[in-house]
Amino acid sequence: MKILKKLLLLFLIIFIGAQFFGPEKNLGDLSSVEPFFSDTNPSKEVEAILKESCLDCHSDVTRYPWYNKITPINYWLADHVADGKKHFDMSAWDGYSIKKKDHKFEELIEMVEQKEMPLESYTFTHKEANLTDAQIAAVVDWGKKVRLKYSLGPRPQ
């Protein structure tokens, strides 16, 4: 029993000490996504959906919940955001080639249609990010129009 108490005390000390450390936060501003919105021209409805359901993980603009102050949860969230940005980053839109932009929209359409995005782990704590069938249709229709723009546009040789 004495060993168990010592282990619990050690765990508590480590846990408290860990609270003073955390990953770098993803705290850009909305101006970082303006090139994306300008280039893809979403309707007001789709722009609102993107801001509510996508920006936290797919841009430099993350709204952190209160529980992000707790280590190790903050490391899990940081990894989640980094992974989301690796797949699709609205803040890096200007750096993508036309071919890459088209491919990103192909993936966006597929993931939203199949209800794989937004992730359940995100919508579990962000109920407002759950997409209705009408919102899914709006995002998919917009995505298809954007893809058409990129497929008809000039391609570098």
C-alpha cells in the first residue's frame, strides 16, 4: 500500500509539473485564409460552414477550447491540428499549384460526401460543427464548381 501511495504522489507531481509545458499554439488570424476565400469564392453559407467546421484544424486560425490548457490533452490537440493542416491547409493556399488545389478539392468533396469530415472526435465536443444534409450538399456543390474552375484554368507546362 505504501508503494501505491508513493506512485500516486509521483504521478501527481509529474502531472502538475507537466501543466507548465505545452505545444506551440496555432494562433494566426483570419487574414491568413483570405486568399483561399478569394480564390474559391464560397457563398456566405459555405463560408460560414467552413469557418465553423473546418478552420480550427485546416488553417492557422484555431479556436482552442478550455480543456486545451490541460497537458497531455493539449499535445493531442496540437497533433490533431498539425495532421489536419498536413492534409489540407487553407492558410497555405497561395503556395499550392493548380493541380494540387484541384486534388485538395477532390479530396474535400469525397470526405464531406462520405461524412468523414468533420471528424467525430471534433464534432463530439463541437456540436455546431455537425453538418446537415443540406450543408453537405452546399459544400459539395461549391467544391465541384471550384474544381471545374481549376480544370478549365491554364496549367503550367
